[in-house]
Amino acid sequence: MSATTSVHPPRDPRRRRRTTRLLAVAVGALTVGSLAAAALPASAGEKGGGHGHGQQGRYQDVQLLSFNDLHGNLEPPAGSSGRVTETHDDGTTETVDAGGVEYLATHLRQARKGNPYSITAAGGDMVGASPLISGLFHDEPTIEALNKLDLDVTSVGNHEFDEGAVELARLQNGGCHPTDGCYTDKEFKGADFPYLAANVLDEKTGKPVLAPYWVWKKNGVKVGFIGVTLEGTPGIVSAEGVKGLAFKDEVETINKYAKVLERQGVKSIVALVHEGGYPASSSYNYDCDAPGAGDGVSGPIVDIAKNVTPQVDALVTGHTHNAYVCTIDDPAGNPRMVTSAASFGRLYTDTTLTYDRRTGDIARTAVKSANHVVTRDVAKAPDLTSLIGKWNALAAPIGNRAIGYISGDIGSTGTESPMGDLIADAQLAYGKELDPETDLALMNPGGIRASLTYAASGAEGDGVVTYAEGFTVQPFANTVNLQDFTGAQLIQVLKEQVSGSNEAAPKILQVSDGLTYTLDLTRTGADRVVTDSIRLGGAAIDPAATYRVATNSFLAGGGDGFTTLGQGTGDVVGADDLTALEQYLTANSSASAPLAPPAADRITIVR
């Protein structure tokens, strides 16, 4: 099958039951947003009004539990990836350990208790860029975990296309992997929940590759869900992964299917949008609506929210891995809830949608929402513990192997990160093995998925880097490619970090040892890269000279808006990037002489 083959709609999910609003036992009612600008009639608070006497009141609270960007993080993420920042009433902050599907399951199950009208939805990137326990098995473990979490529906995200539309169809519908076969004695059953991809079309047929929408129904209550990923997905996914697919405008698509749902009599609609925003605070419980509605968030999701039809009652978003619960006015000037639950299963959002049985719509003045921490101080869900144990046993012979030693944490955050420097150095060293004339290496920041932590994640001991930890950092299996560029092209590449499609949200490449320059953030556009400051080995870049550059295959294809990197010549394709990192760590570290974290001082930043 080619990547252009349309994905069949999912088989009927094996439905189960539910529950609704967060009880006092669940942790952290934080980041509370509310549209309670006008009071509802007295029956609004009644869960079905006279419900115990076989009667239904006008208003019915529907619980919407949501999360996004899980990325196969079944086990509690390590380091900063497994923490959230909380602000206390006195203004002080602390970090809280969070995440892990054993704990997420417990929190969701607690939240559903006493709430028969409960839906669990997700905002995409459930799989892709996953740790070894899931990524090694083409994310089958994550789909199995989501089934156990009783996920009802999710949108696709860009990472759902890392392995192409055909593989996404397999995750939806089941079946053994076409190359690797079955991993256990049971055939993979696929997802119990529908993946929605309203704006992802097969170029040949012009039809969505997956179902565009889905409707939840219970006792006359109907809530429709429309799922989209960001229109820019082709620019951040390998070309092979999106071959034969077209990605359409998010707003136009949502508005189109909102009309379809309304014609079917569905007036309560939630959009699952794999695109996001940038909050004003790193604390998950900051007030996004201070000083005014939606003032605490910026970025692409704001324009989307302002233009999506008022027929849509709430937006569950993702992609940026940030946390926010905001009200942003719809085109009619009415406030509408827009939420995101960070990433990696560290938070979930609990939203109450008050359904008006008389109109079939959501009473927006009564919508309430809050993000909650997936703390690790609750009991683990035994069924998820069993699932993790099963897959860990299969992954252990590969994942537990030591590949290097470090003397401290090697972080992956910041404009230039120690982890970015390490990866670039590893690719330069590997490039020189392929061709001694290799001059430098460039690494895209989005390809660096985690830090390396000094503290042991298992029984390997402090400072030991295992293959599984390396896999978590670089899970994409991109190859290391060599290409020739002129000096003028190399300068242009660096300027593309902060211009063109990257002007509004710069993507700063991580650079290998010997390449230095100044990034002046007080300037605008391409001028933020100071041309005269660019040096290689202390010498200015010669625009007419030829330079041999190592990148991964994603960048070599012009990914992330680096169109010039797609114009190189003299291509040589090597092994995958994780192999390069493993070889570098093995060659440059030992138990008695661990590798020190790079200083991250190659890019001089002026603010």
C-alpha cells in the first residue's frame, strides 16, 4: 500500500461508560476558567434535574476530560519533562513531579466518579517521538494504554504522520506491523477510539484519510467533535510521512464540518485542534484571563479561536506543549473556552459543559474548566502497571544496554542547549567518519525530545546513559546526511532560523563545536543573525567557498522551513542519528571519565 491510500473509518469502538466532575479527592483544581457571566435557571446545577425520579431537567452537566501531546510517555517522564510549575497564593512557585499513565488512569477514574455524562478526548500527538517502551514497537503499547484509559476520541497531530498514513491506519484499525510482524502471541487490535483528521485529505480522492468528526450520545444528549491538525504539518514532518496528503486550513475545515453536524441536529460541538499557543507564564495554574479574556496566551491558536464559527462551543488544543485555560471571544464576540494540558500526561483538563436539552446546545455562560496535575501520590492503576511491565520485558534486552557516561544533567531547554551541542558534535564526528572533509553539523531543536539526566532512571546507576534514554532523546530514526553548501548558502541557512516561516517563532539550530555567531534579538527578521559574527574555527565564512555539512534527513529535506538545506549537493546518507550519538558517547566517555555537559556557549545572544 502506498502512503496515498485512504484510511478506512474505524470500526465501531468498544464503548464503555463514564463519570464526570472532579471530586475533592482529585488534586489541584488550578488554572480555573469560567464563563459564569450569567446565571442559569435553578435547574442548571441538577445533573438531569429530577433524574432519580425518571425525569430529566432542562440542563445536564457534561464532563469533558482532555489531554494532549502524550507522545508515548507511558512511564513517568524523567527530569524537567516530568515536572510542572505551580504558583502558590503568596506568589512563590514550586515544581511538582507529574505524569505516567499508571497515575493518569487513576486520576481520570477518580474524576469520572459520580459523573455519568463524561467524555474523554485528546488533542493529538498521542504517539510519535515516543520513548523506547512505545517507539520500539511502533507505538502499539501507547494505543493499548489509551484503550485502557477509556479515551473516547482524539484528533490527529503532526506526529501521527511520522510513519505515514498507512501506519496510522494500522494503529486505528489493528493488525501486525507489515515489516516487524506481531510482537506478542496476540494480534494488535488497534484503537478503541476514533482518530479524527478532518483537514487531512488524500490528494487523489480529495477525501479525509480518517473520519472528520464523531458524535457522543447519551440519553438524548449529543456532543459532536471535529478533529484537525495544524495546516503546517508538512513542514515539520518528514516528506515521506505526508506523501500523497494535503493539509487544509484549520478554521475553514472546522467551520465546514460544524455546518455538517448542525444539519444532522448536533448543536453542541467541541473542536480538537492540534495547534496551540504560548502562555504568559510557565506555571500551569496562572490566570490566563488576567487582566482580560485570553490576554495570557498568544500564538496561532488565538487567531484560530477568534475565527472558528460560534457554532463551536469549546476548543481543546495542543502542539506547543504548554498549559492554559483561557476564554477567547468567538467571531460573535462571545467568550469561548480554549484549553491545553501541557504534554507527556503531566496534566489533564476537566471542563464542565452545561447542555441545554431544550436547544440542544451548550449554555456557554456556565462553562467551567481547570487543569489538574497528574500527581504521583495516588495509587497506580494495576492494569496500566501490568501493561508497562509486559512491554518493558520485551524492550529490556535492548533498552538497558549502557552506551555512555555523563557527569551531570545534559539539558535540552534554552535557545542553545547542552543536549543540542552534544548531538551536533556527535553528528560532526560521525560525518567525519563518512567524509573527513566534513566541516560542521546542524541539528533541529524539535528533533531533541528530552534531556539526559545524571540520576539513574532504573537499575543502571547514576551517570549511566542507557540505549533507552538515548532513544528517548532521539526517537525519529532520521539518517545523518552530508551535503555541500556554499558559504553564502550556509549564511542563508542561519538566517532562515529567524525569517520566512520561522520569523514569528524562531527555530534556532543547534551547532557543532567550532561554529559561532551572534543572535541579536533586539533586531528583526533575518538581521537577528549578525552576518559579520559568523565564524567557523575562528575564521569568517567565505561566501564563495564550499562547506561540507552534516544534518539529519529531516533537515536535509528542507524541513522546519530551512528551504536552503534542501538545496545541497554531493549527498551522502549514513546511519541513523541515534547510532551517531551512541558512537560518540561510547568513544568519549567511560565510567572513570564521564562526559561533562557542554557549556552551550557557541551562540552569543543579545536581548
